[in-house]
Amino acid sequence: MASVLPSKTIGPTIPTVYLGSREEEENKHYGFAICNTPQREACCKWLDAQEAPASVVYVSFGSVADVSGEQMEELAWGLAASGKVFLWVVRESEEGKLPEGFVAEAAGKGLVVRWCAQLEVLAHPALNDFILFRVFIINRP
């Protein structure tokens, strides 16, 4: 990366199983989480229960993004109206921005969690689309 753009990459760390390693003993559940304990079991169980492969939209704004209440509401009702099944990671600090009653109303078609094992979700066969937002800091020489 530094040869293309003078920068240093940081995270996420990626276990080699996601890069094509075939070693049986390698553990892809390596437990790396910056802020919260992943709700791994709930997310994976929910994804496993989806009947159609490639049917879930995954939404995550990361650990730093600041989404306004209006943006959160638009996204929430947009997801609900899309007709798509979705998994949405909403940080605990952002939960108050969700529209009142949204989580209960979306329960049949979507799952809202505070954190998940992102690499496992992105590798899951139920996943079709994803919306990720990340903040990148580039130091110019």
C-alpha cells in the first residue's frame, strides 16, 4: 500500500482462513473486537435461518461514523420499505437515533444488533449486499 499511496493501513486484522488458508486447525473466530463483544452467536444463528442464499443486506457504519437522527430515520424506513432482509449494526451510542418502534416493526424482516463478527457476516452465504462506511485517515508527506 505504501508504494501506491504514502499511508499506513490499520485493521481490521484478517485471519488467513478468509484469505484462502485451508488449515483445519485455524480458528476463524479469533475474537478481535475494538469496542464491544461481538454478538456472534445471535448473528450467525439468524443468518443460518435465512432460507434463501444471497438474500441479506448487511449495513454497518463502523465505530467512528456519526450519522444524524434524520439520516438514521431515513435509512431505517428505507430498509423496512425495501422488501429486503437485513442485518444492521447500530452502535449502542447511536440506538437513540432509531425511529421509535422500528426494531419491533422490523423484527420479522431484519435484525438490529450493536456489534457482530463482521468477517463472518461478510463471508456468510446468506449475504448478498452490504453497505459499509469507514473513515480513512491519510497522512500526506
